[in-house]
Amino acid sequence: MVCVSTCSEMLRDLARVTAEHQLILQNIRDTIPISKEDMRGVLPLLYTRGNPVEAEPLHPNKQWNSTHFKRGKPIKIIIHGFGASGKDVFAVQTKNAFLRHDDMNVIILDWAGLARGTLLAYPLVMRRSKYVASEIARLIVRMSEELETGPEKVHMIGLSLGSNIASLASRMVMETTPGRHPVKRITGLDPTLLFNFDCDDCIGGMKKEDAEFIDVIHTNIWAIGLSDPVGHVDFFPNGGLVQPGCTDEHGLWNVYELLHCPHVRAWLYYLESINHPYDFMGRPCSSWEVYESGNCSQSTPLVPMGYHTPHRARGEFYLKTNAKPPFGKRLEYP
């Protein structure tokens, strides 16, 4: 099966779900409780340069002095999305890149037991994700109280639904810590287009107020990613639309390529940026069309997309990438 550009509109309509199906799915979600077994399915896994391969599970009763946790070092929390796990390539390769780059504490939040399911289970996973966010918040508060390592030292990196979980976790931290201090940074990698369920249990979207700095990379706004800017700085590589290398030689899509390939490009670009700071230079511009025409302002400085995005950056930025690794084009424009 192949699609041309109109296929994206069809899938976007499907993602919103008809009112009747939405009600059915919401009723299913409301009748299935979060079990104790589900609750045990949220596990923070600590990695440092002292234990780069073998994870140390951070159970609630775990003593910090029995771990490799390094006081005073940066803290990264990696959060996977729907249907994934902490052992997936996104989490593992991102962890490895961080530890190669610097001496830090990297925590992979593995919530695979609650993230599993088909598309029909998505409303239930959304409900479970609120519990996942509360567990992350509890961990951050615990670090603050026991290690004097406050939320201002925490950087959360979320892929897809993991981005939204990160924002909610930071909100929960602000509600429970003195001074209502948010985490230092949240990086959203193609935040998901959420179904519009009207319920108290449903996880919300990303908001600028959820962290001192929020940077977002949009790569699949035609299908399952958000098209609206939601961070202090939002990057739209290739317009956030067709990612080079995600179509066949005729420029056509199959369903897998339309849904999956552009979606995961967000973290592949981010991964490459960790140890290549200036390979993804974004230009501020009003739209992708203006960028393509070469009419963006030439006087405004370029900003690196990814791990090294400066916290003072604000606005929407556009850039092009290569079809295969290395994806970064450095200073090429337009």
C-alpha cells in the first residue's frame, strides 16, 4: 500500500477518532483500573560512567550510597513512548551518547509494562501515563530531599508520549516542592498528537511553564506529531513534514513510513546532535514556505538544534537534513 500527500490527511482524521469510537474507548479506559502489577511496571534505571552497561534499579527503598549515583553531576531522565520500553534503541543509544559526551547520571524510565497495547489501548495507556508521571515526580522529589539535588538540575528527554509525561511530571514536582520550582529542561522529541478525551485522568500536553526551558523537535506533523509550537523554542526540520529518506525512490509513502519513520527521526537527529553540536543549525523563520523560498531574515543568528540548543533561544526554527546518517547539514541554507 502506498500513499501520496492526501494519505496524511486521512491518517490525521483517523488519529482524532470519531465521536462514537472515542466514547467507546473512553468507557473502556474508565472500567479498567491500574493494577498493582501495572504499578510495579515503572522502573527507573540508573547508568553512569561507573556502570554504563549494567543498570541499577532505583527502587524506593534503595540507598543512594549503594549506587553509582554521582552527586553534583547533571541528571538526565529518558522517557520512552507508547508501545516501547527502556531497552529499546532510543533509550539505550541516547544513554550511551550522553555518557560519551560527559560525566553524568542518566536515568532511563522504563514503563514498558504500562506502555504496551494496540491503538485501541491508547486511552488506557494515557491514563496509565499519569501514574508514570507521578512516579517520576516522586523520584525527583526524593533526590531533592535526600541528595540535595533539586529539580533545577534535572533534564528530561521524552519521545512521543514520553514528552507529555515529562511535562506532567514537572508540574507535579512544582506542586510538591518548596518554591514550586520546575525542572531545568524538558526536550520533546516529536510530542504526540493526543486524542481529545474529556476526563480528569487524561494526561495533558506540553506547556512552556512546565520547565525553565523547553525545546521541541517536530518531525511528523502530518500524522501523529504536534504541528503547533509548544516550547520556548520549536524546531521543524524539513518543515516537520516529509523527512528525507522516509519515502521510496518514487517519492511515495507506505503506512509504516508515514507513521513511524518521520516520527523516530526526531530522536535520531537529537542523538546525532549530542556529540556534533553544530551539525543542525536552525534558522528563525515565519514558515517552511518562506524558508524554502530563501526569504528568511539573514541578520538573525542561527541556533543549533538538539542537545546544545542555548536556553536563551526563542521562537520557531527551520532547517534541512540529509536522507541518511550523518543527518546534519551544518550551515546549508536553504
